[in-house]
Amino acid sequence: MRNKAFGAFLLLMGFLAVSQPLAAHHGAAGYDMDKQLVMKATVTDWLWANPHCFLTYDTTDDKGNVVRWAVEVSNPVDMTKRGWTKHSLNAGDQVTVTVRPAKNGAPIGQLLRVVLPNGQTLIGWNPAVR
Amino acid sequence: MLRIHLKLIVEVAIVLAFSLGAGAQTAPPKRPDATKTNRAAPAPRRDLSGIWDVVDRMEGISPTGVKSHAPFTAEGANIANNVYKPGDGPRRVPIGLANDPLDGCDPAGFPRNLLFELRPFQVVQTTNQLLLLYQYQKVWRAIWTDGRQIPKDADPQWYGYSTGKWEDDYTFVAETVGMDERTWLDNAGDPHSSDMRVEERYHRLDHDTMELTVKIVDPKIYTEPWLGRDKLRLKLMPSNTSTMEMICAPSEAEQYKKMMANPLSK
């Protein structure tokens, strides 16, 4: 399932001038709490680091364009409690991600859950689960 | 013949008996199980040594700031509403507009490290100090217990200057002054002045349980004293508890910014 508004963000990218660094202690002010995108993804990088671990991946939009996304979860201490490790994701993995996207349409977001190649589901961003 | 066999049996039995006794004497002494605590044991007096953790993780983290605070003075309201741009709490701003000093890996400071991201910490007591070693940002504080007076004009420090004493056998009270005003009180951008005084109260309920209360006194910013923590429950962890590092490294913060901001420039 792919949200049809997904492709609109590509147009917006050219007009975006956001160069401010992303805050490490932000709440969900920049994310669209009412939207979830499900994407088939090929992992390009999984960074296990403070302040937040994050995943980058390639996905194909409705027009066949490959788009690079970057989505975040929590810090390694919290992610370890949820069953993640630094080896949970590897470049080349074919996964399915559920993402809460940024309000401004940029290909960034919060990773809510991921289905791994072996079928296992890992819960990502969930401030209520520590 | 039978007498010889009986004699042999008795002699062997005697040798075996001595062997077992000797073995018992050289067996290693029993050590306390480091994987467990002992709630039923009496709480040690004037001793908070050990690794403590919050009972409620989300309450320890407090991402949206303190539960409540005293009303701001005019100066406090100006800083809170016009100067600080927090990433969370009632005055949060969109990503990219926040100016939280933590974002650039400035120290969280005291008492923010008790009011935000309070995670496991270890207490070590020496003859003249009570040391607190915190997982979050891997910092430590020293509370002087040698009876010295709190300084009247302390130099500003990220974690302040602290003295403390036992109010009774199970209650340790510390006072802190000299906190650098660049630090925020919590993750919601609640401010404080350099004149703030903070009282910590650690009250041990039993062997495995403690309550933490933090009182903020800052007439420049708040109209009256208030509690940043009110009997926050802490539990004693097994002595072999190992905690992961949580350090804000500027290089990692920069990497995070670049990797999350890069898709916007393509």
C-alpha cells in the first residue's frame, strides 16, 4: 500500500530550504501523526548510535523513481530493550517499513515498525515502550 | 582374614572422613549472589550505596518536561516564551527551530539530569563525599558530606556545587547552588537563574526502595518554591547490573544531523 500523496513530496523537495539540524530531543511536532506510510524498502544503512539510531533505505515511488529515505528510532539503550541490535538491519536487506512521515513532505520520518527478511517484526519508534 | 578386612575398611573410612573435612575447610566461602537484591533485609543505616534505577522508565525520562511548576515571574515567562525553543513540551517548536543546548551536546547539567532522562545511577560513599555516577551522559556528581558550608557566591558549574548530610538514618538531604544558567531545567525549556537553589531528598523506604524529591527555589524565575520530583520511586538493582553508555558525542550529533538532513538537499 502506498499513499498517493507520496509522490508529491518529490516536487516539494526542490522548494525546501530546511538546513537546520534536527533536534535530538524533539517531540513529534514535525511529524504527521495522522499518516502512516508502508513501503517496500532496500536497506542502505543502519546506524546504531546516539542520539537516535536511524535507518536509510531506497524505495520506489509510483513513477518508478528510487527515493532515499531516512527514518529514526530511539537511542541504542532503548532499542536494545525492544529487541534491536546493531545487526538488526544490514545493507541490502529487503524489508517492509511503516513510517510516520515528516509534515513538510521530505523523505524523513519516524520508523514505527519494520518486517525483516525472516518475517520478524520489530517495533521502532514508540515513546510509550521503553 | 575378616579382622584384616574390617581393619582396612575402618582405616579407609577414617581417611575418607579426614579428606572430606579437609575439603570442606578449603572450599571457597559463599559470596552474596550479585544477581539479586534482598528486599527482606533491613535497610542499611546512612548508606545509599548501590545501583539505583527508576521504577517507571517513562517517568524517569519525562520527555515533555516536569509535571507542573510554580508560576513564572515576568522574567521567567519571557525566557520560557521568547528565548528557549524546546523540542517537546507545551511550547515545543518544529524540528529545526529548536535551540535546546543538549542538541549540540552541551551538558544536561543539574538538576536537568534528575528531571529528564533519569536512568540508572550508582551511589558510592566515601569518608567525605557521596558520589553519584549517572548512566545518562556518563557524568558524576560529588556531594560533600564533610560538614562544609555551601558557598555564598559559587562559580557557575554545569552540575553545581553540592553539600549534604543525613537528616536521619534513612534520609539524605543535599543542597546545590552555583548552577550554570545556560542549562535548562527540563526537556520542555523551563528556565532557571544562576541564583537557583536545589534541594534533593533521598529517603530510603526499605532495603530495595528509595524516594527522590527535588525542590526548586528560584525567586527570579518562579513565584514560589516547587517540586521537580515528588517522591519519585527508585529501586535497588543487583550489584552486577551493567548499563550501556549514553553519551552525547558532538561527532555523532553531527552525523545524525547530516544523515537526516541529506534527503532534503537532493
